[in-house]
Amino acid sequence: MSDKNNNQELEKTTDATADEVTSETEPNDAIASVPADSVQFSVTFDDVDDEGTVDDGIYSALASAETGATDETSEAEADAIASANASAEVTERNAARVDETLRLAKTDHKDALAEHAEPQGKATDPTMTLASRIDRVLVGGGSDDILLKTYPTFALNKVTVAGPKGKVNILDDANFSCYSGHAYALLISDDPDSGITADAKRRALMGVMSGLTTPASGTVMNKSANIVELEPVELRGHRLGIVPQLHAVQPNLDAEQNVLYAMNASNRNFLKPKPVIARELLAKVGFSEATSGVAVGTLPLVQQRLVAIARAISTEAEVLILDEPTRGLDADDEVTVFAALAKLAHTGDPKHCVIVLTASREIAEAADTLFKI
């Protein structure tokens, strides 16, 4: 009986102690006061309420717990965040340096342009480097500042051809420039005041332009070369393709042999068999007759002119000079010839510099550029 009483008193004491702890301490403080290692949690989820419906509060609680869990980052996560922040700072500093460099470049460019706008007579700063001085001259763009000049493909620079003794000059300071990729016409006319005929001017021009005549003054230039200083085989075998009015073809030879004749005379080496190249060139200029077995002298005049043009380009000459190439042709044949010349000037690799000497204004006006002589 005494043991029973003792047990009842022990239970009462325990209950009183528990009530004291509950009344004096908040629940969270009680949990916090217990060592973490000695606490165990048992969680039971009841997703269905008494009425049999799904309780959304569970998922809200899970979401809140997950969010709260991310508020406390681990040491590894902290290191990763610090590394990312450092990388962002480096990227930002690099971007700032690039922006500063671009601003400086723009400022320097404006300063350079402002310097070029100053009077040309201003003394050059002795502290400027050679590269800076060269850049200053090139950007300046003034007519007196040109250091590098692109030479024309073919040009007459103040060329004079003297007339007979006691007569006026046939050509007096003839001056024009021609470039590859263009077709030019020299419109030649009589000069009633001096008595110089168009035919005399044409012969004088063909002489100096082909290198057969040395001008009294001035120069005839193929790019940077004065043609009177070149060997004939170099000049007429490579640089210039000449189509004269007379003897432009060998009438007893067929078209292919005519082109081969010019190729052999040039002493040049060719990458493909010469007969193959000859046929390709004839097709390029629009030759429509049989390429072999038929003497060129028996062909229509327009076809003979096309053979002569093919001969002129067979030596890979960049400059084509033609003396009245459409003379004696009807309107349709004129179109055929000039269309072939325009094609050579505007297409292909390389493009040619085509120069036509003519007394016909209609033909001259079909060219890209017209010079009056």
C-alpha cells in the first residue's frame, strides 16, 4: 500500500514540474534550450481533411519551409556567391576600361581632324612621331598632300607631236587618262583654224599610243611605265593590244590560226594549250563562224573585226587601242562590235581598258567616257 502511495506522489511531482516549465517558458525557447543532438522530429502529413478534400495548406507550408531553408546558405554556397560577385566586378572594370579607350580614340580622331583643318602654313610640331606625321598628311586629303597616287592604266600627259617643218603641231599638249574597267572614245575632228585634219590627228595618235612614234614632248604612260622605255616585244607582246584599220588580220589564215599567230609572236608562256585558248577567246568576243578551215578574208567584215579583237587580247594585254573598229559596218554590225568591246571592258578578270579612236560622234557617245581631240 505504501508503494502505491509513493508512485502516486511521484506522478504528481512530475506533472507539476511539467506545468511549471510550460507556464514559465515559451514553446520556441523550450525547444531552443534543448541540445540539437537530443531532439528528434516526427512529422505526419494529413492531406485530406475531415470532409475528404485535399488541404492546400500542406503545400503552402512546404513552400514556406523550402524558402526559409534557402535563407541560410552553406559555406560552399557562400564561396560560390563571393566568386560570382568577384567575377562580376572584374567584368564591370574591364567594360569601364573599354569604354574609356573608345572615348579616348574618338577624342584623338577629332583632334586629328581639327589639326588638319588648320592652315597648311602652320609649322609641324617637332615632337610628332613619323607615323603621326604620315597619318596627318594622308587624312588631310588636300591636293598638295597626296603621297600615294594610283597610276592610270593608260595616259597621255601633255603630249605634243610636231607637224611638218614650218607647220603647226599636229597634237598640242594632248592630255587624258584611262582606267581598266571602262570604255573610252577619242572623238577626232578636223581643226579648220590650223588646217590639221582628223585623219592626220588619228595617225599621230596611233603612232604615239602604240609606241611607234616618240612625241616631241610629254609622255605616254602605261601605269608607271613610259612606253618609249619598253622593249617592243614587252609593249606590243603583253601590255598593249592594237587593232589598226589595215592589216588587223592575216586574211589567208583561218580564225584560230590568226589568234595563234599573235600568241606565238608574243613569246609568252600559256597555262593551257594555245589552240584551246584561241577558241575560247574567239567565243568570248562573239565570233560565230567556223574557227578553223575557213580563211578569214572570205568572212563578213564584222567577223573579221571580231577576229582582230580576239588577236589583240590573246597576249593578255590589259589595254586595247582600236582605230575606227566600226568603219564600213552597218548599224547592226556596229552594235555587235561595240557590244564585244563593252563586254571586255566591264566584265571578266582582268577587266580591260578599251580606247576607241573614231570620227563618229554616235560611236563616241556609246563609250563610258568621251575625249575630244
